[in-house]
Amino acid sequence: GLSLVSEYHMSLPSTEEPCSGITLKFVEHDRFQSEVQKFSKRHRTVPDDIQSLQRLLEVQFHPTSPQTVITPKNLHCVTRTAEYALWKVVCVVQSLHKGQMPRMYFALRGVTIYFLCMGTHIDNYDDGVLRATAVERVSDFLS
């Protein structure tokens, strides 16, 4: 099952022709939502922190005028296929130290970002396992 979290309407800088309706869509895998809910029990700001991350991703992956707002240290492309690009990003959580912040995998296809899975060092996540989970879950969206 899939669930749509949010759609943000982007407005272009005023120097360009006004163009309404440029949208970046965010979709969360059901299991990603469960992981977020579980993590939110210990860290209540996480839903807001994810919204902040989405606002940054909107700028980073803007369809017509993308801008780098997340450093390559915190966001990098793991792999690209003909269908999508798989990315790993660090989500800043207000109450955590840098090493404890959740790592999230998402797939970007066109103007849609599919949040797939998350893990933290607090939970001793294994990046290889997390990456495999992301690849497995992306097929739920793009098969």
C-alpha cells in the first residue's frame, strides 16, 4: 500500500514568468511510516523534522531551478537506474547529536520522492541492510 503524505506547490523566483503548479510530490512507503512512528515515540519532533527535510528537498530537486541546500556529506546518490535515482539523506532531528540522526533512503523519479526506509545509529542500523531494504521497497512503487 502507498500513502500520499504531502504535495507542495512551488513558486518560481520573481525574475521568471509566473508558473503555478510546479509540484514536488512526497509519497511514503507504509513501512517507512511505521518506522517514523516508532522513532517519534522517543523523539517527538521527528514529524516536523521530516517536513523541514521535505522543504529542503523541494529546493534541492526543484524541477526547473534546483539549488544545492543540503551538503553532499548529508545527501548523496547511492545508485541510478533507468527508472529512478536512489538517494540517502541525513534527517536533522533537533534533539539528537549528528551521529544519532536518522538516515533515510528515498527514490526520486520525475517530480516524485518516495520515502522508503530509515535507520539510526541509536538502533545500530546496518547501512547494507538499509540499502537492500530501500531497493526492495522501491519495487512496491515502480514495478
